[in-house]
Amino acid sequence: MASWLKWVLGILGGLILLVVLLLVGATLYINSHKAKVIALINTELNKNIDGSLSIGDMSPSFFRSFPGVSLSLKNVIVRDRKWTEHRHTLLDSKDFDVSVNAAALLHGTIDINHVDINDAAIDIYTDTSGYSNTSVFKKNKSKPKNPKDKGSTSAQLSRFNLHNVSLTIDNQHGGKLFKFDVNELNGKMDFPDSGWTAQVHMKVMSRSLAFNLSHGSFIKDKLIETDMVAGYNETSKKINIKSDNFNIAGDNFTLNALFAPAAKSMNFAFHLKVNQILWRNAASLVSANITKTLNKFNLDKPIDVTANIDGNFGGGEPLLYITATVKNNRLTVPGAVIDNCNFNGIFTNNYVKGKGLGDENSIIHFTKLSGSFKGIPFKVDTASVINLTTPIATGVLQANFPLTDMNELFAKVLRFNMGTADLLLHFRADIINLQLNKPYVAGNININNAEFTYLPNSLNLKKTSLSMQFTNGNLMLNNIRVQVGQSIVTMNGRADNLMNLYYNAPEKIVVDWNVNSPQIHLAEFLGIINRRKKAAVKSSAKGNSSNMVDQFTNVINKSQVNLNMQVANVHYNKFLATDAKAKLKLSEDGIEIKDIALKTSGGTLAIRGRIVQDDVANRFDVSTVISHVNIHDFFYAFNNFGITAPTYENLKGLLSAKAQLAGTFNGHGGILSQSLKGMVLLNLTDGALINFNPLKTAGKIAFPFRNLNNIQIPNLDAEFDINGRMITIKPMKLTSSVINADVAGVYGLDRGTDITMDVPLRNPKNDTTITDKEELKKKRYKGIVLHLAAKDDGTGKVKIGFNKDRKKDKEEE
């Protein structure tokens, strides 16, 4: 070995030995004068901070991290000058270990091999005025750099470890609170020329991630475990973080985050993506106010979700943009379940740019929404819920399906046997307590070839079609065809202001119908006047039900209907009317007959009144005017009105009458005879009593030479009071070609008949040439007058005999 080399090596060895001795000496000195050194360090450090920094204990070690110097600090506490006011300690560490590479110091670089922080609490606090306890480091501003300085010293951190560390960022000024329990955080850093990079593994319990304290925390009490890579770029002054296994409470996300520490209060941007996360799990990651609402819904199968969150740690709402993809799922919403559900969903709190971030400017937007509700398939191309403070739902609903799919939905109201429905509706509605309120609907509903039963009235309809058009809050009903048995009806109608009244005031809904028909068989519509079989409807004080079917039933029961009808032929059993016109009003209470006019039996019939429907029976109260009907045909049409004798076969002439009648319908639309009450004024002209056997039998003895087969009645006026099955005949004078009679009394439909008859035996035929009324009156009672009585024998049979009571009356006179 050359002598010069020996000298060089010897000098280097001596220098190394000197450095080692100096380090060892320094270590020994610190250990032997620990209290003095700690006091000196505390004093020097406190000169450069705006507050206080204290180190409870210090343990240097040379050999443990050679060629580095390891320093273990115990009970390190950092507080700002206003700590006594807010009581938030910036750093309270029980164990703070730092290892510095001594060799790097020779190159002018502080190379920190590693930092270990254990059992510590970091509390970064900002009060409502914007003051932060981090100002503890802002006492002395850095001096301007001397141009003569050739270089500077930089610090580099190689490794860091945190265990059992509580981190709190409490920003009262910005209304934010971030709090984490760091179970484990390990990192390794490199320092290329562009900035630095880091690889980090962490296991952290998120206690609070509240961007707005009034709304609550995201990811509250959730364990986060991940491996991340991070980097800082000196040019862009931004920090990038990426992770492919950002695991939150067992669900694996991908994370891309960007921080701009140079910006005021640090801007941030998070992009999170997760495939196949359960709805309940996703709902638990957002703030409590949102979770409460989301938990009222559910999706059975996992969904795909992405979330972009942009904001500033200094204050204000972050910008949210969240998307979700749902395929072949089962969606549960309040009051309903949607099967085979598919949609793409977007949420953002920046619906209208420039109007701020928050619930008022939020929107939930759906595209390609499809599914089936109660077996009814539907599609909604686009739908939105705008403004989560006072939410409004909008969208376009499409559906095409067989009507039989609706049987489950309308089980209490309708039963469909066939037909199809086609819907295209634009809707808009307020949402109150997750229920639609004051809906606005525009569009069309078309029903074709329907056959169904309206269950409350057992009304069967077939070959039915209709077109419903919603516009400006009104409902137009066009091209409606209904067939019930042999009855065919075409209708057009409208309901104004329907959308405003449907939920809150259904009793104010008025539907105007124009009805035309070539023929109606009333017996096929008896369900309309039968007592309704009302289904129980859950409703609020205002009559509004949260259940769609219950609300529909509620509207049907409470709404009013005006009917303007024109019917060419009306059939009811043997009754036939032509050119019938009617104006009716149907309401919850029954049917108001404003006017019915028709032609029947060669004359006309007009009716007014009402039919009252309730849970007990259907009562009617009507006034009727009959003009010049053929009495034979009229009695035939109405089954002789329940009278057994005389019948329509015995009657001839033109009948006019006025009646005011009240009574009750039976369950088949017929009239309960015992319920009928009222009065009838009757006029018969050109009448005749033909082959009336009871009179013929009696007349063979009393009038053997008169024509009893055809008794002519030129004119007859009569008045009757009806009380159940008893008909009171007011005194009337019968003038005929065979016999004259004065009749009065009570006729019982089954029993109780008691009629008196004064019958002059004089043949009226002999007086046909007399035209003077006074003379006819005198002639009427000339000769023998029989006083007869027709009475019930107690069994319902009527027997005719002499009126003994009249004889007694005469004797008393």
C-alpha cells in the first residue's frame, strides 16, 4: 500500500472515529444532563411558537439507528396562546419517536428515517371567527433569504408510523367536523425532483366526516382499511391519492383524491367507485338526515355506485355528484314494491349552476326507469326529484299492458277480464312525507276492448273503450264506449281542476258527462241504484289517503257526476221508452234527478227527484208527470203497478197523471211496495173497462141487459193517497156507459181493502142525449141507488155486499 494512501485512510478513520466519539459523547451528555437539556430545548422551541410546547422526557439513542440518531420524546404537548379559551390541545403525544440520518446531515439535508407517533391526540381547531390553534407556529416570520447564501437545508421524511392516534379537525367557522381514530398508519416516502411520493397502509375508524354539521356525518363509525399511493407535484402544487382497495365497513371502493394545499383552506376532490354494494350499506355511509330518508326505501340486490365530492376544508357545502346503476332489482318504496326494477340514477346538489350548493338546489334524476308494480309493467324515460327541501317530482311515464294485470292492484274496486291499457303521461307533483301531493299530469290514457266488473255496485261492463286526456290540470274523457249486456253507451266528459282536488278535496270534483245510446236496458244497470258496498278507505281528516287504490276509491265515492243523457230506446222489463233525455247528478249521497223526459205508451213521462244512497237502503223521492199515455200499454209496461185487478187487459184509454212518491228500492232495483208513500192525481179520457170479470159477475144480476164487456168511461178524475200497501181512494165519480158510481175508501194490495160504492141503477145509456150538465147531475141519482161495500174478509179476499154502515148513518140522521 502506498504511503499516501495509508495516510488518507488513517485521516479518514480518525475523522470517523472523532464523529462517532462526538455522537457518543453527545448522547452520554444528554442522558446525564437530561433535565437541563429538556429545559433548554423547551425554552428555545417556545421562542419560535405563538403558544407553548413542552416535552416531558427525552431519550436519545446513537447505536439503535446508526448511522442515524434516534430521539424518543415523551408527553409532547403543543398548545396555542388561546388554549385557555377554547381548551383544544393541538398535540398531546405520549410517545413521539424520531430517527434522523446523521450521514445525510453532511450533505445539508435532514433525512428523517422514520417518525413513530403512539398514543396521541391531534386536535386542529378553528373557532367561529376563523381563528385556528395552528397559529401556534406563526409567531416568527421567516427572514428574507440572503443572496450570498449558497444553499439551504431541506427536510425529508422516509418512513412514518402512527398507532392509536386520535385526529380531530373541528372547524366551527366552516361548520365542519372530521374525526378519526387511527389504529394503524404506516407510510414510506421518496423524494424525486418533481416533489414526493408515498406508499401508505392505514386502518382507521371514521368517527365523523361532517362537511356540514347541521346535516350530520358521512361514513360515521365505519372502519376504513386501505393501501394507497400518494404524490405531490411541485409544479401543480397538488397532492394525488389513489387506492384500488379502499375498504369501508367491508365494501371495497376505488378512490382517487386530489388536494390543493396551496389554495386557501385547501381544496379537495374525491372520486369513489364501488361495484355491487347493498342499498342499506350505501345508505349508512351518508349523513344521518339522508340515511333516515334512504332507509324508507330498499333494493334487494347490490348496485353500482360512483361518487364525486368536491369542496374546500375552509367552509361551505361540498359539490356532490353521485351516480347509481340498478339492474333487475326489487325496489321497496313506502306503500309499494316494484319488481324487475332497472334505472340509472344521478344525484347532485348543483342542479342550477350559480344558485349555490345544498338541498334547495339538489336533484335526483332517473333515466331508463322500468319495472312492474303489482304485475303492471311500466317505463319512465326520465324522472326527477327537484329541491329536497320542498321536493317536486317530475317525469314521463309510459306503460302498455293487459288490464288483467291490474286485478291485484284494484282488488277492492275493479276486476278485469280482458282489455289493454296504453299510457303516456307527463307528471309533476309535490312530495310531502314521501307521498305525492297536488299532482299535475299531462298526457293520455287509452283503454281498449275492456271487460270488467265495478265491485262496489256489482256492475258488469264489456267491450269498453275510453281515451283520457290530461291537460292544464283538467281531465278530458273522449271516445268512450261501454257495453253492459245489450246496452250500448257512448260518452264524452270532462273534470275541471281535477289535479288540484284529487287528493285534498275529492268531494269538490265534478265530472260532466254527455251520454248517448241507441238502447239501454235499465235492468242491466241496477247496480248503479243498488246500495253501495263501500270498501274501507284509510283517509286523513281531509279525505286524502296515502294508498293509491284507497285514494282512487275515495275519489269515486266522494266525487260528483253530472250526466246529460240522450237515449233512443230505454227498456226495463216490459217498459219501453223512446227519445229519452235525462239530466242527473250523482254524488256520494245518491242520485239527483234534475230532469227526465221520455216518450212511452203513446204519451210522455217526466220525472224529477232524487235517490238517496246510504249503508242501510236506497230511498227515492220523485215527482212524476204522465201525459196522455195509453193506459193499457202503460199498465202492461209496469206490471200493473202491483194491482191484481183490474189489469192492463181490462183497461183502455188515455191516462194523464201527476204523482209525488217516496219509497225504497230492494236489492234488485225494484220498489218495496210497503215502503211506497205519496199521492197521485189521475185523469183518464176515452177510457174503457173491458171484460172485468168481478164487475161482469156482479152485473149479470144487477144489470142483465147492459153491455158489461166494454164499459165506456169518457172521463175520469181520481186522487189517491199511497201509504205502503194501502191506497186511499179519495171520493171520485165514475161515469160510464154501463154504470155510474161514487167510489171512496181504501184498497189494500194484499189485505185491508174497505171501499164504499154508491151505484145508481139507472142506465146511463138513456142519458146520452142530454147535454146540460145540471140536468145530467139530477138524472144521475134518479131512481134506485145501491150502496155497496167491498171489504177484505180478513184473509185477503175481497167480498162485495151492501154497505150496512151507510144504512146506520141514515138512521142516525
